[in-house]
Amino acid sequence: MAIAVTNPATGEVLETFEEHDGAQVEERVARAAAAHAQLRRTSLSRRAEWLRAAADVLDRDADEIARDMVLEMGKPITAAKAEVAKCAKGMRFYAGNAERFLADEELDAPAVGATRAYTRYQPLGVVLAVMPWNFPLWQVVRFMAPALMAGNAGLLKHSSNVPRTALRLERVAREAGFPEGAFQALLVPSKQVEQILRDPRVAAATLTGSEPAGRSVASISGDEIKPTVLELGGSDPFVVLPSADVARAAEVGVTARCQNNGQSCIAAKRFIVHVDVYDEFVRRFVEGMEALRAGDPLEESTQLGPLYSVQGRDELHEMVQDARSRGARVLCGGEVPEGPGAFYPATAVDRVTPEMRLWAEEAFGPVATIHAAESAEEALRLANDSPFGLGANVWADDPRDQELFVDGFEAGMVFVNGMVTSFPELPFGGVKRSGYGRELSAQGIRAFCNAKTVWVGDSSAGDASTKTE
């Protein structure tokens, strides 16, 4: 079956790719296993050289790579260029810090009767990555960079609508000097993931995507006793309290909701605003949403491009229509524009109630729900009334309010007076149905390492290792 690149701004099919057949998949898995055997024996300094070279390739080809992302999934060109730059930064971050992150960690040797005790971090092997389309480069690189630096090999099953980006990353790794097979794309349907994951040469898996996809990969991996990292959906709260700079909160809130055309797991989706500042925030926020420039994502001035597909746009509109029909108020947007492409306007909805789909489901597009809270405590309760727990934002200058939400948010990440985003330096991941495990930072590179305990004693003396327990 052919894999098509369809421009979501026009509906035009730009290119098709043939899926890899069974023999091709087998060949790539075998190459990955061989590459891992070579990588684990390669020095960290050499791996760092290769990863820095990969970053240089991204910088060199940034315009072309960014354009491909725009044509495949519709993000504005300025955001696409920023994504390429972020990926190059992430690669250089791990090239520069992996030696420190993976250094032997000294433990309390005297307490265990040893002359030396330490933890050594070593690669697991071949890691299968199942990745989404919304950040087609960055989602992959934040796994790829630490995995390769640790000495693992990577197999990428990317979303079927971004094959150009998937194959590009394979070429980047090869051109940078990594061993043949160290990082490869698999052009296969989702139904083939189970067979690959059950292959004994595949040691672990990571997935960013939907909750059903995460459940499937976790179930298979559990059956095979293979470690996983899952980053699933999010319905991030954005809380605004009276002590906040309301004008700044509204301005950032528009970006937090509509970044990447609203198609981000960590986008702010539920705006929970104290009644004392509710009217001011809503007025400023709606003005900001209405001012966004929608249009051709290849134009530098465009701030809001199309959704990734017409199907995705229609599903989002159905959620808005469901809320409207049950009494919600649409403050701006909420109508499918005429013309080609998968466009949807920046939309704000309030008076949302629990029987509406927008209350609990993740709206993957530029649709914000706004809720009023009588107190900080009620705002926290509303924020936690979600099956998801990825990121959370709170806007407040009062230290007591800040601490209430930092401690009380049921989330993997909390940002105070700023929008949730990802940095190579900070751990990234969620709780509840948003998944488990962490990417980025030292935790991200250790996620696919064996934390090997080493105990060293004096052979001429009695020691604690002879004791049984």
C-alpha cells in the first residue's frame, strides 16, 4: 500500500512512497542490531562527534527540512524553522552532556562492605520509536539524540503522513557518520508494530501519541517484558488568578493554545480563570484569538495554518458543535471556513459543562475552553478534574498561590507565569493517562540504559557479599 504525502493546506497529493515489505523490515532490524553492537563499543567522544555533525546537517538543510514539514502536516513555516533549530540544539546538548550523564555514579561502598560500589549506565540495544506527526522532527530527535549517544540503535515507525521527514532523519544520521543502520525509518502500517516490538532483537520502545496507541504498545511491551516510555495526550490547564498580570497571561495564553495550529499535547486547552479577573481575561484572550493571521503556512506572516487533515478538522468541529448544542457559548470562531484545506479558526468556548465532549476530551486544534472559578481552591479542583496529567500552567504573583498549584497540580510539568514547553535541559513527561517515563535531561538518556550495579571487594578480606539475604 502506498504512503501519500498530502498537503493539508490544499488537499493535493504531492508524493507517494511504497511501504517496506517483510524482507526489507527484516533487513533493517538486522542492520540495527549490528549497528548497536558497534555503537556500544564506540567511545562517547566519537558518538558526540557524529551527533554534532548531525546537528550541522540540520543547520545546513534547515530551509528544505522546514518546507517538507509544512507540506506534510501544515505547521507555519516560521514554526517549522524554529523546530529544526531546536533539534540541532537538542543534539548538541546531548553531545556535550552525555559523558556527564552516563558517568559511573559512585555509591556508599563502606555501607555495603565494598572497596568500591557504583552504578554504570549501559545501552539496552535496539529501541523502537513510534512517533506522531505534530512535531515530526522534534518528537523524534528528543528520543534519537540521547538514544544514539547512549549507544543504542533506533528504529523509527513514524506517522504515515510524514514519510519525508522520517527518511530525512535516517539520511541525517548516515551523513553525520553514524554506523550504517544506527538510525532507520520503517515505512510500515501501525498494525505491523506488534511484530517488530516482539522481535527479540528489539530491546525497548518509546511512543508519543494517542492513549489507545500507548495502551497497545504498553501491553505488548509488558507481555515481552520490555521497558517503555510513553508520552500520550494532554488537556493542560491554564489557571489565571487575581495576582497575575492578566494582560500578559492572555497574550501568552493565545500562543499556548494555538502553537502548532493548536495541535500539541502540551498546548493549554482548559483556561480556568478566577471570577475577579474573568471578564478582563476573556476580553483580551478573545481579541488575541481573533487577531491571529490564518492562511498559507508557507507564508512567513501566517500564524495559524491548517490542521493536519480534513478528518482531524471535522472531528474537532464536531466537538465544538456538541458543546454549542448543549448550551455552551462560542465566543469566537467555531465555523468551518469555505475553500480547500483543513483550516479551522481560533475558537474560544465558555459555559462548558461535564456532559459536553469538550469537558474531558482532548481538543487537538485551536479550540480553547474557558471556565470560571470562585477561588484558587476551586480552580485547582477543576484543573485536576481530567484523566490527563501532562503539563499545567498557573499565572499568579502571590507566593502562596504559586505553592498551592506547584504542589497540588496532578501533572508531570508545572510552569508558573509561563506556558508549558520543552527544553533539552528539563525532564519531559506526564502522569495519569498522559503516560509514564521521562524524556530529555539526564533522565531522558538514562531511560534506555541498564543501570548496572557494580560491587567491588577485597579478595583477601571477608566482605559483605558473603552474607545471604
